[in-house]
Amino acid sequence: MDVIVPEIERLFRDEYGRSVAVLIRLCGNIELAEEAVQDAFTAALQRWPSSGLPPSPAGWIITTARNRMVDHWRREAGRDERYAQGAWLINAQVDEEVDMTEQTTRDDQLRLIFTCCHPALALDAQVALTLRLLGGLTTSEIARAFLTPDATMAQRLVRAKGKIRDANIPFRIPQATELATRIGAVLAVIYLVFNEGYVSNSGEQLLRESLCTEAIRLGRQMLELMPDEAEVMGLLALMLLIDSRREARVSASGALVPLSEQSRELWNQHLMIEGLGLVRQCIRRNEPGFYQILAAIQAVHCDARSTASTDWPQIVRLYDQLCEITSNPIVALNRAVAVAEVDGPAAALEIVDNLKLDHHHMLHAIRADLLHRLGRNPEAVSAYQAAVSRSGNAVERAFLKRKIAAINES
Amino acid sequence: MKQYLLAMYQPDGELPPASSLEKVMRDIHALRQEMKEADAWVFSGGLHPPGTATVLRVHNNAVLTTDGPFIEGKEYIGGFTIVKVPDLDAALEWGRKLALVSTLPIEVRPFRDSGNR
């Protein structure tokens, strides 16, 4: 019995999204699909501890959810025209087995992912829907992770589902002509979830880490569903490599540890080996893209024994490649950091000073570091102060203040 | 099938010169033809500027007539098209084409009526 409850929890995490996706195929309605799947998991929690796991737990969940939905629709059919129509539809299928072949459920999941990340929905709604419908996170968990009041998050989800219903956003795998753009939107949502978990340190640590884990899980799922998309593989590799440094990145006292000061024994070898393997596969495919290049940059860091022995010229080359496909100034800023290691801080400072990123704390933090390396300490201190006033993150601010103190003491 | 409104937003002020407008009108007409051939077109029309509008509103059980648009804005609806298509993606595709030929922002909104007739 003790074994079964965690087993159900694991199953919930792994199968919730797929079950909802299959149920949406059967009934065409997100809310009803969610309700039915939740009912089925509740039934499993009541039954399995005494009866033991059924032969195919995932299949049991979907069949039970389908049966509950049919019951529900039959009950409601007399009252509500909407349900009557649905009951008619579903009665036609009720005696058949639910089509659970791999190809069908794979397409169900993809359809749901693309609908959650539809460009007609606002980005924050895409993120919330993805976590809710594909990750099975509760509204309140998503709200806490994004430091948003529960009511706001609930409303965001209701509005988004309402738009899908009323505007008739289709559950459909995009056509080949738009597929690349639409995959890009899905990857952007997953990466945003990952970054939210990784970058912010405010709020509840565990919940933030669970966002990283969830993003990686979604990344793996996407790769399983679309094994031929190099960028999907690139994103998973990128997240694995960054996540492999999670332990090393924050000290025991909760302080931020920059890459150059991290103890490399703390890097998670399993995640790193997996990530590096994916990067190698990407390189063999030779269809470079945004996430793949970012992953390759992370891979260069992983290959080095120390900051000093890092192959910085290679990193600059990768950033050059990245700058060809994106005009993102953050990318240019990160490139400047690598340039500093190859051509020195003066060359990097010249690049940084030409970037229009005054609002961003990273620009000022990097500028401060370059000025400090050039011995221009008073300017470095004021740049660090500019960074402090623009950072929204307590751990980061503490890190920047320690830098100021260190310069002032020297 | 579902009906969608494709509303074309025009900046307030002088219209572009007739010469450049002519090409736009021709392209819009061609697009309308394409919609008709695809059996997606329901209705479309261009509107006179908001200066020609009249507003009616109920006040103390009487209807008051006033000059001018209901909302003064920097943009106004210069014209609209109603399409009948299976889903939002199809409506957005027509909206995309309309935006390209008109170079104006297009707002796509679903009709409440499901159009199942």
C-alpha cells in the first residue's frame, strides 16, 4: 500500500497530460476532459491501495475517465442541449475500446501541446495552460511558482480556455508550412518555464526546482513526440546541461556562485552526459538553430576543467553563429563576455557600451566586471549599483553587493 | 462552420492618395474573390470615416440622437469582412492575407452564433 500511492503520483505526473489529450479527442471539451481525468485518478487512489495496480494503469485511467464522462453526459443530457449533443456523439463510441494506439495518443498529445501554445493566446496564458493541462500542476501551484495571486491565475486559465472554446481554436497539428514557427512557440514556452524555475530564487525553492523538472519532462516528451526536430533536441540538451549545474550554482548559505567559481565536482554527471550526448547528435544532424547553438555553448563549458582552460574562441564562434540568426541583445551581451576572455576586457566593454539594454541588470553587472578588470574601480562600483537597482532577485542583489564590498575593500 | 469578423483598423486622418489606394482596393477585391471561390466569404464592406457616424442612445425612456462616433479614437473600423470557416486557424489565415494586402491591423473575432445553418 505504501508503495502504491507514490506509484499513483508518478503515474499522475507522467500520464495526466496524455490522458487529458485523449479525453479531449473524445469529447472536444477541455474542462470536461480535465474533470473526468481527475475523477479517474481519485478513483485510482481509492481503489488501487487495496486492489493493487491494474495490468495497464494508464489504460485504466483513460477508460475510467471516459466511462465517467459518459455517465456525466447522460445525466446532464436532459438538462442542457450542449450535453445532449455530446451524449449523442459519445454514445456512438461508448461500446468501442478507446483508441489508445501509440500513433493516435501521440497525435492527441501534440494537438493539445500546439493548442496550449497557440499564438492567439497571450504568452502567460500559454505557459499557464501548458503547466495545467500537460503537467497536471494545480492552479495554485502555478500561481505560487509565478508569484501571482491564485485568483489571477485561475482567471487567466478560465479566460484562456474560454477563448479556445469560443474562438474555436482547433486541436490540430500545424501544417508543414507553419510547423517550424509553431514548434518555436512551444519551445519558447518550455524554455520560459525552465528559466522561471532556474533564474528566480525568490519564492519557494522547491516549487521553483519543480518548474525546471517539469520543463525538462516536457522537453523529453516533445522529443519523444517529434524525434526528427533538431531544435527540440537542442532545447532538451540545453536544459539538461544548465540543470546539471544546479547544485554548484547556489552555495550552502544560499548565495549565488558564478560559473568561474563553481566546484565542478558538484556538476551532475548523469544530466551532463545525457546533455552532451544530445549535443553530439545535433551536430551530426547539421541543422543548427537557436537552442542547439546555446546547448553547444553550454557543452563547451562542460568540457573544460576550469574557466581558464575553457575554449573561449570556440564559444565566441558559436555566439557569432547565434548572432546571425537572432538580433537578441542579450545574446550580444553574452557574446561580449566570451570576447573578454579572448580579446580582453577593453574589446568587450566597447561591445557592451553599444548595446541598448540600459533597463537590464545583466548589462550593468557585466559592464561593472569589465571596468573592474580594467582597473576603473569607481566606475565599476557605480555600474554594480546600477545593476543592483535593476535586479528583481534577492540572491542576485546580494551577489552584486558582495562585489561592491570587495572592490571597496581592495 | 463558424463565422468570424475580420475588422480592419484604419488610422484617423487623411486617407492615402488615390493612386496608392487604388492598388490596395484592387488587391482587396481580388482577395474577396478568392474568399468567394473558397466558399468562405459571407459579407464585406468598407465604411465612411467616423465623422459620418450618428449615435443613438436611450435616455429617460427616449432615444437621443447625437452626431459623431460612439468612441473617439486614433483608429477606427474602416471596413470589415465576415468569413465562414471551420476554425480560428482558418479565420486567421484569411486575416493574415487581408493584413498583407491592406497593410492595416486586422482584428479577428468569433461570432457568438455558431453559424450551423
